[in-house]
Amino acid sequence: MNRDEIMSILPHRDSMLLIEEVELRDGKAHGKYTVRGDEWFLDGHFPGNPVVPGVILCEILGQSACVLLEDAIEAGATPYFTGITSARFKSPVKPGDVIETECVLTKSKPPFYFASGTLSVGGKLALKAEFSFAIVK
């Protein structure tokens, strides 16, 4: 899926749509995002040593997982994080890095959905987490 196709599923726009492409394969979502270096979240984090904040990495992972909920996210519905557990940050992500995500749904009890995922740069693990969402109209 390209950016336009992703926007047909997710309500995120402009500076908060943090996945550029995603592929659904074998029940998993494989997403990508290239850190350009001019993103708003790098301003001041940290001067002279920009690092993508952990909360943004979790958002990227969450957006990738929500693509798996394409059938559950109806027009006008919004996926909200309800929890992030077992988040482990393994290495920093910096401008120029190409982020790759892999997410899988582990359980569903509509409107609640549970997932786990990894976020890597160059094959090196940067984040591993379990998280949940509620789809709210």
C-alpha cells in the first residue's frame, strides 16, 4: 500500500501519518518510514544529536498494526491506543534511517484489538512492544 491507500484506512494526516508504505503478508503488516531529518519531533530532541523519540517509534509501530484492522475501521471510526506494554527500546533511530516494522494481531475482542510488533533499522532491532487499541466511532 502507498500513502494514499494507507490514508483510506487510517485517519492520520500530514505530519502525523508516520508510515510511507505497508505490505500485508502472511497475516502481518510490514511498514516503512524514512526519517528525513526535518520532522517536527526532532526539533529539540536533541540539539546537535537528533534522535526519534520513543513515543514516536511506538506511534509508527501502532500505525503499521492498524492497517491490519482495515475491515474493523469503518468510515468515521478512530483507532485509539489503549495500552503499550513490554516496550523495549534497543537502539536509537536517527535522521537518514529507514524504519521497518513488522506487526501481528494477537487477539481481538471488538472494539478492542491486541498486537505485537518490532521496529528495526538496517536489520537491527530498535523497538519491540505489545500494544492494544480500541476502535471508536
